[in-house]
Amino acid sequence: MSKKDKPIGVAVLGLGNVGTEVVRIINESAPDLAARIGAPLELRGVGVRTVSADRGVPIELLTDDIDALVSRDDVDIVIELMGPVEPARKAILKALETGKSVVTANKALMAQSTGELAQAAEKARVDLYFEAAVAGAIPVIRPLTQSLAGDTVLRVAGIVNGTTNYILSAMNDTGADYASALADASALGYAEADPTADVEGYDAAAKAAILASIAFHTRVTADDVYREGITKVSAADFESARALGCNIKLLAICERLTNDEGQQRVSARVYPALVPLEHPLATVGGAFNAVVVEAEAAGRLMFYGQGAGGAPTASAVMGDVVMAARNRVQGGRGPRESKYAELPIAPIGFIPTRYYVSMNVADKPGVLSSVAAEFGKREVSIAEVRQEGTVDEDGQRHGARIVVVTHKATDAALSETVAALADHDAVECINSVLRLEGTAE
Amino acid sequence: MSKKDKPIGVAVLGLGNVGTEVVRIINESAPDLAARIGAPLELRGVGVRTVSADRGVPIELLTDDIDALVSRDDVDIVIELMGPVEPARKAILKALETGKSVVTANKALMAQSTGELAQAAEKARVDLYFEAAVAGAIPVIRPLTQSLAGDTVLRVAGIVNGTTNYILSAMNDTGADYASALADASALGYAEADPTADVEGYDAAAKAAILASIAFHTRVTADDVYREGITKVSAADFESARALGCNIKLLAICERLTNDEGQQRVSARVYPALVPLEHPLATVGGAFNAVVVEAEAAGRLMFYGQGAGGAPTASAVMGDVVMAARNRVQGGRGPRESKYAELPIAPIGFIPTRYYVSMNVADKPGVLSSVAAEFGKREVSIAEVRQEGTVDEDGQRHGARIVVVTHKATDAALSETVAALADHDAVECINSVLRLEGTAE
């Protein structure tokens, strides 16, 4: 029996910005979607925490019994847009176990339980798609898993969190300090009441884990990702960055490292970094997202667009829904990776990066040389030093600020150097330590 | 019987830059590819025009009998990289008829025979993939057909020809005229001995046809694409463009047009156009490609990377090969679009665009007003006029140059206006007519 034209039943879990847009597209684009799929999509129900008449969806479609909704025989695809790890995980597992294909935008969940969920999908022989979990509307999951499946990805670097990019862009454009830029972002709705997940880099770390997993065919969880947030980035850092021809961006970086013996490891990390203005990520402003992929044969690719918001995220969700529905109509599910490479994760200490260190020092002869010596002792080569006088509130010149930019060295050698500098007699304080990314050496 | 681990046999047709890279990747990445596919890829043979020992491939793998190679029982996937429409079309049809999946980078063929080839693939229930036919390594086909399958694409605008972008970038950067920029491009290997396909826009038109077909679910062939090349773009045009805050780029534009009655039509066109410097396509330099997609829910997305060259194109080819091979291992073929929308093609006369017209006029009072009147008569609204004196070789001032930039009007009204200006008493000559793209109105 051909399944052609037999409707594909859909359940939506969650009716926030994204869920509302998804329901709108399913209704308003019904004829187009049916033509592309080969069968009409039919919305069987929408799971919400509280059923009420003012949700913009016919009340008879609403239910707070998620378990019953995802188990219905006439549901083929479950679209999970509820948010946190639980109860989303439980609902998705239930859906997979009862043979539904699942589409989710849940990055925290996918960064934590990807192995468990992938196994459940494998066992049930159904699709589990999550394009919307990283970079909203920008296609990155599918290009990495499919278009680049025959290439060797060397590095993925992205601006994948709109809130922090909005804050950092404002600091760069207006000279504001972190606290006031955050306050503005909150007032405009770009930052949540509790901004921790964004500003401390947890959201970006979840996305880095997902990107590293698919780019390197290795299971990487959020816990494997080294993470620093943007809360310590100062207006003075932006001044120094400008003087160095750089902007400061919160980057999610996934890298394939090969040692001298040819052994490969994977690094996934999130931190604010100086990025030279000529690098394509340096000028990605406001709430936009961008991901740069470097692969052996393809060279450098960039993907750019809106990384969040109801409609852009719904676009990515609906792409997954159409693909899962096409698979149902034409015979089962999409093909998947056969075997994971399961490369080991490299600890941050092993990662070669460049450092930017800003410190206040005593204003006397020989300081610069003794500071430089601390770098030299640990074989960290200095690329650039800037020294400028600092002025206190009374207009009195006292001490000097030294900014050092290093060449690449292991993170271990660099943090050892910084620790030694903090104890150094001539160093009054370390103002900040950031990395420099996007340059050749 | 599980097909797992049974090798997937591959035949490569053509051993130029791309074919050589494809063979290299198949050999050097064999273990990785096998892990991702679930079975090893095995190269059964390489079709070439002349078998000889110096091709870098074991001579026993080479054959000039393409027909026999694509029909072999132990070949599952045929990779067509031979080039022109024939004999590629014949070889691909033969491969599809004998049940092979086909991966091709042949844009001219895909822009001409896509219907015929898609039907043959459909009949044989095999895959026909062509990611490498547009924009080299940059994933655009898969994002458009899959990631955006649930969205409504409104517009695709791209720089999809590296040769012309190299020439135009050089003209912009150095002030060179077209002939000398072309000569430089040829000397450096960026332009072919006969550059017609590139500089006259045929190559870009083929890619526009493919992009329009997949973006709008409608069969568009290269003959449906309105086309102008870059041979008439002058150094003076770049000067004027700069004064207007623009660069000049050869654009491939695919647009969904909706009239007042809600009827939809598709426009596909290729021409050099002024692009405001703040538009993301304005700064895509050298031989790079970029494609901007605007969709209803996703908003504006941009894809950027290397659009040509052996390795980048091979990356796209190998992505398709891995997907086709995974499909073979896991059961048949990938899902495809069920039904085409088959929107009608709008002729260029109906397309609303903005014009840039440069003309030499007699230097006497009233000329500007009578020139402007020609636009007004045809309801073409003028956005900006620049008038400057022209100076002949003897340093004598004679006449003036007027540059007019219009608001949007139909191409028909605009070309009628230009025709009238050409006959106008006060107009000595029309220097150039270009369109202006990438602005709101």
C-alpha cells in the first residue's frame, strides 16, 4: 500500500515564540508543504503547560497531557519546542519509543543526551533532527553532516549566541561597559531576566558540543567544552582591541588537532576573544549569528543569518519537519552516519592559542623587560607589547598599563605565565586575559 | 540480507582538476569515508578521452569506453565530471537507466536537461545529486532543497561566477578597463582562452536556472534566464558607482513575484548591477562566490566560500557521493520533492528594477530637464541625478555627462525610456545602462 497522500500527523510540544510560528506555517503554507512532502501535514495537538482559550490555537487542539499526545497512533512526527532538558528529554524518548520521528530545537538537551536520544532513534528506526538547535535559521547541521560528509573538517568557529553578540557589539560601538550594555540588552528584550545561560557561555557551549559532535563524528557533550563567559570583558579591553585592529567576540571553537604522531584529538571551547577586523566573524554585528567552517578540500566557508527569534527558528524546524515527513511518505527514515570516529577530547591546557594580557605595572625602569622575561621563561613568544601611562581619578599619573599579545603557545604555558605575572613584584594587577583568534600563527 | 560492508563501486568520468581531486579523496580518506558510509568505496574505473600512463591513476583503472564503464554491474555510483553537455548527458542517462546513482558537477547540463534526467532517476529509483554544479564548495543546493523546505523562499541573489568576479574586482580595485582586466585574468589562469561562457554570463545563467528551479519548485532552464554579460562595463561606470556608494557585480537573481491577484511567477536573470557597499554581496572579492537567500520565515541568509577550483568542487562532489552511498547501504535512495509548483516564468519586461543610465549630453541650458522629462513621461521616478562636464583629449571641455539613478520601475518602461533618450536631440550617446540591486525600493 502506498502511503502517498495519507496525512502525516504532527504534534507540537510548546507554544512559545517558535511553537506559535511553527503552527502558523503548518496552517498557512499547508498546500505548499503538502506538495513538497507528497502528503498533507495534519496538526493533531499542541502540548502546553496550561490549557487556556487565549493561545491562538483552537482549544480542542491543546493538551497538558504530553505523554498521551506523543503516544497517539495518528501522530507521526513530534516537534519538541518546550525548552529545558526536562521534561523535553522524557517526552522525546517516549515519542521515539512509540515510533515517532522527532524534530527539536533543544540545544541543551542535544548537547547533553545526544547519545541516548540517537540510540533510541536508531532502535526505533526513526528520524531525530535538530537543525534549529544551532544558529537558528542558518543551515549548519545539514551542511556539516551531509554537504561536507566527504571532506575533512578542520575547524568550526562561530558566533552562535545572539544575546552576547548584541552586548559585545554595543560595547564596541558605544564604548559602554559590560554592566550598562547588559542593562540595555535586558531593557530591549535581547537578554533574559536571568542572563546567566547566555553571558556565562553555557548556551554557546551547548552549541559548540553539537557542532563538534557532527563536524568530527565524535560524541562531545557540553561538559567536554571549555567555557568562559563575557562578564569580565571591559571597556578598556575594547579600547586595546581597537588599537590592535581587533574586535572582541564570544566564539565557539571546535578544532581537530593532530599531534606529531598523527594522533587526532578534538577541542571544543567557548570564550571571548580578540578577532582581527579583516576576519569575517569580526564584523558580524547585533543579534546575528555566523559560523565559519574550514575543511581540507572546501577551504573556508561562511554561513550567516539570524540565529534566534520565533520565525527564523521556525524556518529551521519546518525544514526538518518536511524532511522527516518526506522520509515517512517515501519509506522510513533518512540515512545516517554508520560509525562514529570517537576521537578523544583534548583538555584546554594542550590547546595552542594566542593570548592578550593587560596588566597594571609600577612605572619604573626595567619593568617591561622583567615582565617580558616571564613569558620567555616559559617559551611563550611575544608578538606585540603596548605600554601606556595610567591616570588616577585625581588626574595623577601613576604606574603604567602594559598590554602583551603573544604568538601561539599552549594554554598551559600561557596560564602558568599569567599566574607568575600575578605574583610578580612589579605587577600591580592583571586587568584581563583574553585569547586572540583568527590569525595565522 | 544486509548490504552493510559490501563495497560501494564508484566510476569517475573525467580526470581534470576536479576528477583528480575526487580520486585523491577516495583513496586518501578511504577509512573515514567507509566509517561514515557503512561500507568502503571502491573505485572501479575512470573514464577518460585518451588512456595514457601519465594520468596519476593506475592505467588498468583508465578506460575510454564510457558506455561500458557506467554499465558495469559492480558500479553503484557514477561521478560525472567530464564537462560539456554531450557526451555527459548520454553517459548519465545510460548510468541512470542501468540503476546507478549519479553525482554531477555539470551546470550546463543540469540547467538544460534537468527534467529529463530527474525523470530518468525517478524511473530507476536512484539518486541524482548536483551540489557541485552551483558555487563549488559552498552548500547551496542542499540548504535550499532541505533546510529551507518548510519555508517560502522569496529571493536568491548570488555571485556565482569566479572569473567575472575576479575581473570586476580588479576593475574596482585598480581602475583598469575591462579589456586589460580580462587580459590579466587570462594571464593568471582565472579566465579561459575563450572566456565567452563566463564574461557573457552563460555560466551564471545556468546556475541561476538551477537555483530558481530548486528555490521555487519549478523547472527553469538556462533559456528561461534573462542574461547580460560584463563586456560593456567600463572604468567610468566604476567611477560613477563609487560616487554613488556602490560596487559593480555580476549577479544571478532568482525572484518569486506575486501580483495583485496573488498569482505567483518566477524571475531568473543575470546581469552586472550596482550594489550598495553595505550589501553583503558588494564586498565579496576575487574569485570567491556568495549566495544570499531571503525567505519568509528565515529572513536573510548568506553562504560564502570558494566557488571553483579542483579541491573545493571535489568537496561538494564527495558530499553527494557519501550521501548517495549511505542511501545505497541503508536502503535505496534519498527522499525527493513530491510535486513541482511549476510557476510560470515572468519575462524581463515585467520585472521591477532600478536603473543606472550614463549618457553624454550637449552642454546647454534645459538639457537636464528635458532628459528628466523622458523618464517622467513613462512614469519612471528618478532617485538621483549627477551631472559633470566631460573633457576631450585636447583638454577642451565639451558637453556634459549625466548619470541618472531611478527608483523601481518595470524593465519595459525603463528600456523604453532608454530607447527614447538614445533618439533625443540633446543626448550625444548613451554610455551605459546598468541595474541597481540590493536596495529597498
